[in-house]
Amino acid sequence: MKLEYTHNLGQSEALARLKKFATQMMQEYKDDIQDASESWQGNKGDFMIKAKGIKVTGSLIVEESKVLVEGKVPLILKPFQSDIEKLIISELDKLLK
């Protein structure tokens, strides 16, 4: 799965908001998450979340006017890929508008 999202915040503000969101989500859903990791190098973040036996991995690249999202959708979730993509775009709308 690859998504591109356009924003007008500039790289540093968009990056700060995405990092804060990731921390909040990990805390909010900590009881449902079996394993998780997040690492940032400059404007690129890699993540892994395992919940209910399903592992999801991906990355974000935050640029001056866009965010690139790439992730591996597990086979069991493939039928829901378009819904997952819509949810990601919706969350980015809330965070970066």
C-alpha cells in the first residue's frame, strides 16, 4: 500500500504532529497492542504494530508539502485495504489540516 497526502504545514510542523500522534495512539491502545516499535531518522519514520496476532509494518516520509505512507497490509486484511486507506487519509486530514 502506498499513499501520498498533501499538506500546507511545512515539514517540521507536520513531523511534530505525526510523532505526537504516534505516541498518543501507542498509549491509548496499549492494552490491545502485543508489540510495537517506532523509530525516526530525520523525516523518515518506520513502525511496526502487532495487535490481535496481526503484524503491520510501514513507513512515513514527511516532506515540506506531502507525507508518503507505505505499508505492508497482511493477507488477512487485504479485503479491507481500501477501508484502511480511507481511515489513514481521514486521520491525516484531522492531524495536518
